[in-house]
Amino acid sequence: MLDDLCSGLAQIHGDTLMVDVLYTSNYKDEPLLDRPYRKIQIDTNFSTLRFMWTVRSVTQKNQYDLVVSAQIEGTVLCWIASLGLDNRFIAYLHGNPYRERTHWKAHVLFFVMKAVVLRRLAGVFGTSSRQLEAFYQMFGIDVARHWVPNPVRSFSVGDVQPRQDDGLVYIVNVGRYDRQKGQDLLIDAFASAINMRSNLRLRLVGHGADEQLLRNKVEALGIQDYVSFEYYPTNPAPALSRSDIYVSSSRWEGWSLAICEALRFGLPVIATNCDFGPSEILTDCRLGRLITPEDVGSMTDAILYYVDNLEDQKVFAHFRKGYIERFDIDRVVGIHAQALIAANKR
């Protein structure tokens, strides 16, 4: 996402914005080719002090008008590292600010954000308007807030795999195997649904620390013949193109690119009405259905509804695909550019 956004900003708005991106770790899916933006690679080996020193050195050398940093803790660390340099910062929220205070260091950094940093920010960006409102409610200080949605990529014809004509209904979930994503709840709901509709199959697409726990749960329920664990590290299109219904079972979200990508393929979406993104995406009943978070019964009922009405729901596939075009990269890059320009003028 970062690479797509910054590439778009440099290509489309290069006459107004000069974009540098500082990479402080080597990421598995990091872009290797030359980029439209200037890439600065300095590995800090996950050391907080080295990270702060690197931020200070880079920003002092290049004298940026704006420095965009991710999340609350990261913004505070970058701001402290730049004391005396006259840098102006934007905090870019991606997750749930209510969930980030998980250890004592986070509590300290949140306090510093509220007491010192927040009044000095050029703005706060967020992927969800509800997320931005939660940030305001948490800190009680009204700084300029900008809604900047994530871009939703388009998929090439080569990414799509042909749908099997086997009489089965495939339910798919894409996400990190983690308690946040709620795959354990989906497995329970699927186990209940398959007792009533034996033609169902579940695809769990992703990877993560909880994979073995989820596999153990599937085996304990005796449904291992009906559930597949699949891994597409950079492109879920093969799984989405061969599925019928998408289920987002998350306990919380910042936004949800996975929901948007499912809609890109015309799939009806069942999503928990959790904080923050799903309710801002599924704004029309033709897109899908919101259910109560952590309610396995509601999830089971929703799965059965879409299974029983699958043919009728296919009528809305073009509507879903058309709806998601509002998050195409060119449009989203334009929103980001306007927000950056506004923050710099302020």
C-alpha cells in the first residue's frame, strides 16, 4: 500500500510533491526495482534508539516540509527524535487507537502525544472517519483531521483462476492468522453451517502466528475435509476468483482492504460491524451484510442466507465491482495529495 501510494504521488503530483520514503527494515515484499519516489534504506535492526537516530539524521539532512509517520507511538518517537529541527509531523493512523495501548511504554507514549505532541502536529490522517473520531474522543484535542482511504488495487486477467463447476459453495476469508481477524469465530460458524448445508467449503487465506491453533480447532471439530488453509503472500486473486461468499470475521479493524478486494471480484460480503472500517465500506445492502461482532450465531445465519440466495446475489456483482472503483489508486492518490497540500499550508 505504501509503495502504491508514494509511487502515485510521485508520478501524478511530482510537480507539487517531492516524495522520499525511509525504510528502516528489510521487508519480505519490499519493492526491489527503481521507484518513482526516492527510496532511503537504512536498517535499524528493530532498535528504538537506532530508529530515532536514523529519523533525526535523515530529516535533518533533507529538511522536509512534512514528515508523515505511522501510528501514535511511531509519531511520538519521530517527534522526540527531531527535537530542535523544526520538522512538522503528520500522524497517519492505520489501526485502532483503542487497541494500541498494550504495554507500559505505549501508555507513556500516548501520554506524551496528548500532553505535548498533538498540539504541534500539522494534521492527523486516518483511513476511516470513525477511526479519526475515536482518536479525537480519546485525546480530546481537536487538530486537523483528514480522511485518506487506502487504495484498492486492480487485478489482471492473469491473476484470475477459473471457477470450478463442482456444485460446491466456497466461502473465503483473507487475513493474518491472528485473534484480531477472528478466524476462530468463522470456523465455529462454518462448522454449524455445514451441519445444515453439506455442500460448503471454507478457504482460509493467509499466514500468521495462530495458524496451528486454527488447524487444531478445525481438526477438533472434525471438519478438516471441508476447510483449506491457503497462502498467497502478495495476491489473493486466485482464491477470491474461485469463491462465492466473503466473510470478514474480525474483532476490530482499522479499515479493511480484504473486504474491498472481495467486492472487486463481485463477491457478497458478510462482515462484523466492528471498529472501524466495515460499516464505512458496506453502505448498501447490495454489497453485503453487517453482523454483530463475535456473534457466531449471526455469522452462521448470514452464511446460510447467502448460500440459499447465491444465484439472486449474482445480480449485484457488477454493482459491487463498480462501487469499489471509488477506491482506485488514482482517486485515492488525489485525496492524499490534497490532504498533504492542505496540511503544509496550515
